[in-house]
Amino acid sequence: MIGPEVDGGTRPAAPPLEPDVPRWIQLPVRVLAALVIVPLGLLWEAVRLTGRLLDRYLIRPVGRAVDRLLWRPLVWAARHLVWLPLVWVARGLVWAARHLVWLPLVWVARGLVWAARHLVWLPLAWTARHLVWLPLVWVARYLLWFPLTWLVRYLVLVPLTWLHRLLAPPARALIRMLAAAAGWLLARLAAVLRLLGAGMVWIGRVVASGARFGWWLCGVLVRALYRFLLRPFGLAVRWLWRHGVVPVGRALRWSAGQLARMLRPVGLAVVYLGRLVRAGVRFGWWLCGVVVRALYRLLLRPIGLAVRWLWRHTAVPVGRAVGRVWSGGVLPALRWVREGVFAPVKVTTRQVFVALGFRRRA
């Protein structure tokens, strides 16, 4: 609850309500706390204090001693006696390999390249150009090319031109004679081809006459085959169909009709039985529905209503009463045990440890 307003305009909070716990419950609870909880608390505090003492006076000093006397000297020795000498040796080897091996080799290679270029290649190139190539070019031009061109011009081209001018008219006459001979041969070849064409036409007419005779002969053979073989066979088949297959089919149809007349009562009986079974199933289904509805209305529904009434008027009020008792009696009692028993026991334990010197403050 909130009290009346004071001068400052704020309402002070009401003091917490203590549960009304009987004295005959408070005394056993406090005795149980003094006999069980206080020793357990002292044991736990002793374990914590032992762990702190071991950590402060054993584990930390041993760790510091191992670090200062063993680990750091080992690291220093490994660094200054192994790693740094190896680094210096490696750097010295790299410097020596670079300045004593690689750079001299590079300088020697550059010198060899310079010497080969300026002492061998360039003199050889100048010598080959001025002492070999240019004389060879002059010799090839003035001693080979010009004489060869003069010889080809005056020994080949000029005689060929003179022969062309001299032999051109006879060649033209010869060509005209060859053309006339070729025309005469082509004319004779055309006459021969006309004779061959006439012969091919005659052969074609003979072949056509033979084909017409063959076609007439095939027609005669087909008509004879039809008249003397196929038509008699067809008449025989028609006679067998009319006087054999048709009567047998009619007999089978009459037999099937008689069998159908005989089986019709059986079919009607089967239909009647099917209808009777269907009516029985429908009646059974209706009877089951009636029984189920009657069972639900006369037994299940009253039982359900009774259970619901009992739940509403018995279980629900009992549950609400138990909830109210728990929230109104048990929870305040548990809260009082925690605040009135365990809290003082904890404070008392701390004060005992402070009084004994195991802890500095409560």
C-alpha cells in the first residue's frame, strides 16, 4: 500500500509485509539451518579459502619461478645462441654468394658479351660486308647478269621474233586447212550419227512391238487364270459360305438365344438377391445409426454433461483454492525462509570467517 503524500510531493513506499509464520515452525527451521546450512556454508567457505591460499602461495609462485628460472632462460638461450647466430650466418652466406659469386659472374658475362660484340661480331660483320658481300654483288651484276641478259636478248628473243614473222603465214594456212578437214570430218560424223539414230529408232519400234505383244500375252494369261482358277475358287468359297458357315452361324445364334432364355431367370434371381442384400445393408446401416444416436443421447451425452459439471463445480474450485493457498501461504513462507533464515545464516557465516581472520570484510 502507498501512504499519504508528504511535503516533498512523493509517497514513501510501504514496508514489506512479513508472513504470519507460527513460532512452532520458525524454531525447527532455524535449528535445521543452524545444524545443516551453517556447516555446509563453513565447508564451502573453507574450500574457497583453501583454493585461494593454494593459488596465492603455491600455484602463482611456482608458475613465476618456472617462468623466470626455466622458460625465460630457455627462450633467451634459443634466441641469442641459436636463432641470431643462424640469422647472422645466413646473412653472411647470402652476402658472400652475392658479392663473391653472383656479381663476379655477372661482370664476367657482361665482359664476355662486350668482347664478343666489339671484338668478334662487329669486325666479322664489317669484313663480310665490305670484303665479301659487296665484291660478290659487283661480280654477280657485271660478270653474270648483264652478259646473260645480252645473250638472252640477242640469241633467243631476236631469233624467235624473226621466226614468228617468217612462220606466221604458213601457220595460218595450215590452221585453215586443219579447220576445213575438221569440218569435213564433223559432217561425216553427223551423217554417221544420223544413221545410228535411225537404227536406234528402228530398234525402239521393235522393242515397243515386243512390249505390246508381252502385255497382250500377260492379259491373255491373267484372263485365263481368272476364268479357270480364281472364279471357280471364288464360287466354291461362296457356296461353302452360303451352305456351311451361314447355317452354322444361325444354329449358334439360335443356341445362344435359347441359352439366354435359360439363364434369364438366373440373372433375375441374382438381381433380386443383390437388391435384397442392398436393402439388408441399408437397414443395418440405419439400425446402427439409430443405436449410435440412442447410445449418444441416453449414455455418452449425460456422462459428458456430468463430467463437465463435476469439473466446473469440483476440480476448478479446488484448483483455484490450491492456487490461492499456494500464492497466499506457501510462497510468503518460502520468501520468509529465504529472507529470515538463509540471509542471516549467510551474514553470520561471513562474520564468523571475518572474526577468524579468513576474510577481510563481510
